[in-house]
Amino acid sequence: MIYFFYGSDEVKSLEKALGLVSSLRAKKPDAAFFRLDRDLFKKGELAELAASTSLFEKKYIVFGNTLSENEEYEKCMVENAAVLAESPNIFIFVEKEPKKETLSTYRDWE
């Protein structure tokens, strides 16, 4: 499952996304939480998180803020959109102004 927040008011988008993260973590306190850092790109990380499950909780909560500012991350986000959308894990992304390709890819999965 993917939640994709974007817009010119980045503070509002970030607040909404963090509110969702907080709500999900309260509902699923045993879920593993991962925060992705655009400066620490690891090839295959998104696909691995999409396919993984925790021993104690069935879902992961994965949060990424402005990952597409790293070109490698953006490419990986587009390439893995279908896998992320079909994953039992929850992916929450916040972007300022995503490229048209990224935006159209994620709109298909909202």
C-alpha cells in the first residue's frame, strides 16, 4: 500500500504524512518502522522492504521524505511502484514537486 503526499505546501504535506505515520504506529505498535534517507540510497532497498515481513507483526511502515531529490531513489521509486502498491507493507512518501513521470506512476496506485 502506498500513500503519496505532494504539493507546493511542503509543510502541510509533511504534517499530513507524519500524522498518518503516527496514527499507524499507534494502531500497530509492534510493526517495524523504517525511515528512508535520500542521502543513503541502497539499491534494492525498496523492493526488499516490499517483500519482507516482520516476525511479530505482519506489516512494516516505511516513510520517505523527498526521496526523489536523489535521482537514483526516484528511478527506483518509479521502477518499484507496482511492487510497493501490492505489498502488504505500508509505504508513505512525501515529495515537494515530483517529476511528471513519478507523479503519474504513483497516481496509478493511489
